[in-house]
Amino acid sequence: PLSPLSHPLPRPSSLPPPPYCRYLKFRDEKSTTNTLGFRIDAVSIEGPNEGAVPDMKELRTVSTAEQAQEVMLQYVQRRPEVLASLVPQLREMRGEMEKCAVFMSHSFIRTSLLFKYSNGTNETSVHMIDLKGAAPAPGTLTHRAAYATGNGEDGYLTGVDNLISLCERCEATLRG
């Protein structure tokens, strides 16, 4: 038999809905969250290449580093200069986070990084958003340790480390 974690649907209507944390655990297990420390939730391109990226339903099935790399390549429209611009911004963001006492004393579960670039100029920016999910932690965090109930660890810096590696691999692939 299938457990609720291994198969969320179909669920008999006579049963109450699964707890939200169980749904989040299921979602994380089916994505790159547990392996890379981040999950790609949405990708959008304006203009003539608008349909060249996966939709939200397709993104839910991205579960490997290789799939995440392909999504990133699609998002930047295979432009190495865009990737080259994102890497130093991610490194700077990571360095500022590591030095910030507020960051190190808060958990940032359910916050996001927003990547933007100009189709015309290739200018890029990376923004930390959805901060309503930030919460004080029980102590100083590493943001790299594994999550365990009550420890407040979120793996945020692990995710940023892996995003930097992903962008570097994508750029290397394009520059061949």
C-alpha cells in the first residue's frame, strides 16, 4: 500500500486532508529541495520566447541537478553573459548573509530568491523576497546544517552554494 507521503493523490474524500507539514515534506522530497537546498517554483520569460520555459506544473517534477540545470539554461535563454552576471551577485549575497547577525539568528523557511534580467541589456539582479516566512531561531544558525525538528536550520546557504555551482556549470556548458 502507498503511504500518504509517497503518493498524495488520489485521496478518499472521506478522509481529512493531510497536515500541511506532511504536504511540504512530500513536496520537498519530490523536488530538488532535499538534494540541492532549493526548489525552482516559477520561471517566466516575457516576449517572443515566453513559452520556452517549463510551467509551474512541470517545475514540480524537477528533482535532479541536471533537470535544474536545464531549467536555468532555458530561463537565461542559453546566454552565458547572464549567468556570468548572476554568479558574483550570488557570491556577494552569500557573503553578506554570512556576516549578518539578523540572518544568522533567523530561519528563512518559505522565503525566496527572485532572479531578474533584462532581455535587452542582459543586466541581472537577485533579490531575497517573501520575508514574511522569516522567524527568530532558537539560537545561532549555520544555514548549512540539516533541518531537524526544533533546530531552526533551513539550509539557506547550502541552497545559495548550490545555485552558484549550478550557474557556473551552466556557464561552462555554454562556453564549452
